[in-house]
Amino acid sequence: MTRQDRQHIAAALADGVGYAEIGRRLGRPTSTVSREVARNGGPGGYRADQAQLATGRRVRRRRPSGAAPARGATRGRCGASWSGSLT
């Protein structure tokens, strides 16, 4: 969602517009608008600038250290013990 989308959401909420109508205006599903508002203060506390900052912080989170290995590493190990033929 763009900064401009968030500004449209904030303005529409201030005008009393519902999530479905906001979604239609933005060309997005109602659930996307609802989730965006719920994550960022609710209908009475939604602020576009704060939502944009919060999204930036969420995007920058690092992957946990015990996460699964990258696909390339897994693929390389598979080739060593599997020929690929089914017969």
C-alpha cells in the first residue's frame, strides 16, 4: 500500500466512509483496507503518516536465526545424493 493510499484511507475514515467503499475507491479488497486500519490504530485512531512509518519498521525486521536455509543451498545438497531418475 502506498503513502497516497494511506492518505486516502485516513481522509475517507474522517468523512465516515466504510471499508468497502474505501476499497472500491482504491481498487483494493475490503479485507486489505480493514487489515490496514486494524494494524494502525483502528477507525478512530488511524493516521496515514504513522501507518507509513510502522509499515517501514515491519518491513525491516530480520529473519530469525533458526530459519530455513535458502533454496540454492537445499538444491545443492539434493543433487549430491539423488540422481534425478525415477527408474
